[in-house]
Amino acid sequence: MLCSKCGMSAATTAQDLCAGCLHAEASTAPPPPAPTVPLSGPNAVLRSPVGLGRAVVGLLALVAVSDAAAMGAALYLRNLMNRVTDKPFGSLSGEEAELADSLMLVTSLAQVLALLACVVLFIVWFYRVRSNAEIFAFGLQRRGRGWAVGGWFIPFAALWIPRGIAVDVWKASRTDPFATDDHQPHTLVNLWWAGYVVTWLFSRYADRRYDGAETPEQLVTAADGLLVAGAIDIVAAVLAILFVRRLTHMQHTKALRGDQAPTVAV
């Protein structure tokens, strides 16, 4: 039987091909694809953090604005109490006292609402960048994705667990995840976290001082504490904005370059 391809030589194989045609076909056939193993699980999907990042930045700015409004209310209260300590108590009108109470109540409520909205969206963004980091550099993440949410709600441990996750995410999002620490160092992570811890601790101290104040002198001292707490919180919000913007940009740029590697040949 002649070769079914060239029709000249005798077929020597079960495919009705001669030895020459069989060799030529084998040399031009593409190699079989290498088996792959997912680096970050079958459900790993790279998702853009840009939209969430912008929303978080907007809410952080809103938190800073609410802090500034609360500082204005605290300053008004302080001025009234200073006037009381300098003059007879009757020099303070009922309308002024009611206005001071209303301003403190409204601005405090605005702070709480802005902070709650910001916390919820920030954690959603934080979880997303943590999930992306698992795709960018599998193996660098020392804690699972769930810690990006749950780590914020563990008493005392919440003061260091999220920072450790942020450092791992930062490293994975660099141009070279496995470079030394001096390559795109995580200084901004440290600044953001320091601002967060300081404002978290001092704000609670200032709030307790205000809640326990009874005399005009104590209210003046408490108002001073609230003014300092507001200023610290504004600085912390600015540092958080810089952190969110920078990490979002790093992941967005890395994704556009196609640096993610969700699979590896074995």
C-alpha cells in the first residue's frame, strides 16, 4: 500500500504513512501543553482595586471633613467654658449652651457615620488587594485571605495583624516581589499604621475625658483633648489616603503589565 500523504513510498505504519512522512509530521507538530497547577486555588481571579480605592479615598476625605467640623464644635465649647470660668455663670445664655450641645452631638454623629462607612469599604478594598497579592506572588502571604477581614476584629491582635497583612500585600505588589526590602520599601505602610494606632488610642482617651467632664474647667481640658484628637485623626486620614492610592496604583500598574502569574508549569 502506498503512503496516503505522498503517494510514492510504501506505507509502513498503521496511519498509512511512509517513514519519511511520519518523521516530517512528528517534527512539525506543536508540543503538548505543559500541565499547570494553580498557584492560588481554582477560584483565584485578579480583580481591579481601582474603583474601590477611589471610593475609599473619598470616604477618608469625608472622615477628615467630619473631624474638622467636630474640632470647630469643640473649639466653640471651649470658648464658652473659658468665658464661664472668667465671669459669673450667668454670663452663659441658655441658647449658647444648647447650641454647644447640639454642635457636639451633630458633629459626633457625623464622625461616627463617616467612619463606619469608611471602615466597611476599606475592609472590602483591603480584602481585594490581599486576594490580588495571592495571584501576584503566591507564597509571600503568611496569612489566608480571611485574615484580611477577621484580623480587624480580634481584640489586641488587631493592633498588629492587619499591618502584617498589608506588608505582605505591599511586597507582592512591587515590580519585583522577591527583591530585598530596600526595593520599594513599605515605609508608607508603617506611617499609615502608626497614624491609625495613635488616633485609635488617643481618640478613645479624649472621648472618655469628655464624657466624664462636669465642671467648666474639666470641659475646657476635654475640649483641648478633642481638638488634638481631631488633628491627629486628620493626619491619619491623609496617611491612609496616600497608602490606599499608592497600593492601588502598584497593583493596577502590575496588572496592566501582565505580571500576574496564576499558574506555573510542572
